[in-house]
Amino acid sequence: MLDMRQVTKVYRTELVETHALRSLDLHVKEGEFVAVTGPSGSGKTTFLNIAGLLETFTAGQFTLDGENVQGLSDDARSKLRNHKIGFIFQSFNLIPDLNLFDNVDVPLRYRGMPANERKLRIEDSLAMVGLGSRMKHFPAELSGGQQQRAAIARALAGSPRLLLADEPTGNLDSQMARSVLELLEDINTQGTTIIMVTHDPELAARAHRNVHIVDGMATDLSVEPSLTRVALASRSDTPSATNV
């Protein structure tokens, strides 16, 4: 599903050159649920933005669902992203003056999808996350957990092949966080590939595989299990990473 080889990302200004990713290798199979961990500033967000085709990369190779994305135009990247990738953000990113039905409808409209098909997809996705009776409610009328479920419904309505979740439980209490994770696990069992960035070791432990990013490089903790406890428990004193 996702294959990154020697991917490097360098941000340059007139005075400063910052290496956000350093020859990162990462391979995610179709149907996997992968948790990505690492300290702040390690390159997790840059990796997620590149994986989601929101940013380009400086060097290396990146294949998404069999398609080489290097050199694609902005329009081609947008089309690929809209058809194959779903996003779940920590801050939900719901539009406050739209009800849930219309929030889920927004990305489907960009596809030019017929109204009847959009309606069926919206109703099905909201029902899947337990919000079928709330589709006319506005975000401010929902709890944090319900808002995150609505954000998941918005991502699911497009039937993405790959779901990218950036700290999806970061703004939730522990009970709501577990509920959202269980929902993601259910979605994964239905065949959707999920990559989840998280700082929560309990959530990371429930994924199929853990990848730890430090200094822009990735370590597969299933390959190097001796690093698992240290990597997940420590945020300031992390082991050096090697590519996978």
C-alpha cells in the first residue's frame, strides 16, 4: 500500500537547512494497522504529510498503492489524495457552521459525485460510527468523542484505501480514546489500511506493528523488539534509529 525508499525531506531558507527526514525507509502492506511513534520534532508530522500527499519530498522514491507519486502535478496529487486517502486529525477539523451531514458531504462534493450517491455514503458512514441519528446536529452540540467519530465518518465516506490518523485520541479522555480506537480497529478489519501517529503507548501496543521515528529515520520495533519499551516510554532520551 505504501512504500517509501530512502525518502529525504529538507527544508531550506537562505540561512538554514533543516533535514526533517533522512533516507527514511518504510513499507506498509495492504490491510495493516501501523502505529508511528517518536518524540516531538522527530519527523512524524513531515512523514504523515508526505504520506498524505500534502507535501513533496526532496529525494528518494514513494509508491502509493502501486503508483509512483514522484513528479505528479498538483492536480494529479489532489485527485489521488481525494480518491485513495482519508485523514483523521487530532483537532477534528469539522466546519462549525455545517451540520454533520454537510461536514461529511464536503470532500465528496470535490469529487463531483452525484447527490444520490453522496447521500447514501454520508448516511452509511455516520451510521457506521454510531451517529446516524445526529446527522443534523452541529459540531458544538456534540461531545469530543462524537466529534472525532464524525471526523472518522467524513474520512470513511470516500471509501479510502489508506486512512491516516494524526493523534486521533489526543483531545479525548481515556474512555473516549479507547472507544475511538476500537472503531478504528473495526474499520481496519474491514480491509482499510491505517497509519496512526500517537504518543500513547497503550494505543500503539494495539496496532499490528510499531514504527518509531527519531531524527527523521524509522525503526520497526517488531524487528528490533529490544527497543520497544524504551522507545514508547521515553520522549527525551530515545535510542538511535536505523532504517527499516
